Amino acid sequence: SQSRYAGTKDLATEISEQLLVYFYNQRKPSSLKKKKNDTDNSDSTVNQRYLNAAMRDTLIIDLLHQGYSDHGIALELNITYFSVRTFRRQIKKRLQYIKQCIETNQPISTFQPK
């Protein structure tokens, strides 16, 4: 349910909000710009998927900050342990990319981890 992703308890609100923005913007490719044949419904569905994924990633970071193990995160989010490991690996790549962009004064754009 969306209420799980609504906010964080221990991670500073400003940090959570900024991570959510970064994670969402990294997922939203420029190819999502409105095309003539696209319907509003398909765009909103895609955007909602990206937002849900960004909220999940932010929540995983918050749970890690609170001291949850990978198994605990899996139980909390009702996903498999292996999904948690995959998400954490992708989050780590995203955070490394954000760090690199900040250090080199580059804009943080769309990033798809390999």
C-alpha cells in the first residue's frame, strides 16, 4: 500500500525528499515526453510506476538506516530476500552516480543501472 512509502521515521525528511526526487528523475527517460499517439492514461501509469519504484528505493534506504537486515526489509515490504538484494545493488549504483555527478558538477540525469 502507498502508506508504507509515505514517509520515513528516522531518516531526515529533507534527505528522504531529495533522494525521492533524484531516484524519480533518474528513472524518467526523456522519451516519456508527450507524443502524438500517447494517451494520458499510459503516461500516468508509467509515471506512477516510476514514482512507486523511487518511493520503494527511498524506503529501503530508510529501513537500512533504522538497522533492518535484508531479511527484515523483505518481510516489511512483502518481497523476496533476493529482490531486496537486487534493489540494494541498483540503489548503490544510483547513489554512486549521484555522488559522481555532484563531485564533477554535472547535472543528475536519467541513469539506468546495468
